[in-house]
Amino acid sequence: MKQREEVQRALQKAVLASIYAEKTIVFGEGAAHPVLMMIGEAPGGDEEKQGRPFVGKAGKNLSAFLEVLGLKREEIYISNVVKLRPVRESEKTGKAVNRPPSAAEIAFFLPYLKEEIEAVAPRLIVTLGNVPLKAVTGEKRAVIGDYHGRPIPLADGRTLFALYHPAAIIYNRALQETYDADLLALRAFLQELA
């Protein structure tokens, strides 16, 4: 089994030899062998600037998430499926704005995510949204509405706990109650694991 540093070096080498060579890689970070690994979709602008996952607005969401769970950032491992910021040009401003990762970007980074999961060896994987859910399950038709809020055993012996992406609540306030209930269910499951 590869160590995290080996996976990161291999990824860096692959990115430098690819069309993504000019992009900033945002590696996963956190505890060496955590109970919980959280996986998001891709870094945004703040993450790209700081070279760290889940900072800025996403970091505020993460802090609220961890507070509910009674965990600290240092106790978990945090990563994304795609390790660089997917952008498009804003029609209004001409500036780079976030966009969902493309199928090609996901395919490029997926083998490294799988190696990263093996190296980190979490007992529980928490996915935020559809992109990481599909990446972890390998199910192209997986949708968060069918998986969220409950532990699901994976073939590798780990457990998946899918959550809506916190940003989804901004666009659909009706999801807030579901998201809150899912977090409480995750907290109860973590207490059972302890």
C-alpha cells in the first residue's frame, strides 16, 4: 500500500505532464489514519489561493459541520475528487468562476483518489454531493437523494455516509432540514463507531 506522500508525488508528476500543468494542485490533508475522511467535489478560489482544501466559505461550512459532530479539523482527513479548481469565464465580469468538474477531469483524478483512500485508510467516508458519491461508489447513476443520511457498507469494508453538499442548501433552502437531520444521524453513527 502506498503512503499518502507517494500518492501525492505520483499525482504531482502526472499533473505536470498533463494539460493541467499550470494549475495549482490542492492535496488532501488531515489526520494520518482518521476514523472519518470527508470528500468534496473540487477546490474553489480560496482553496486554490491557499493550496488547502475546505478553507474560505467552504471552511466555514466545515467548521459548522465539525461542531455538530464534536470533531476537530485535525482529527479528520479532508480531500476532493478533483484536486484542481475547475473554472469558466464569467460572462458578466470576464473573471474565472467555479464550475462543476468535467468528466475528463474526474477520470484523470479518480485513480489518485482511490489510492489516497487506501493510503489514508479511514473507517468512514463522508461524501458531499453527487460527484464524490459517484467516485466512491463507482455508480455512475448514483444520486445523493437515494443515498443521503444513512451508513452504507462498501465492498472494501469501509462505510459510506453521503451528505448533500452544504452549498446545495444555499440554492435550495428546503434542504436545510434534511441536511441537519443527516448530520445528526452521522453524529449518532460516529458515536456507535467509537
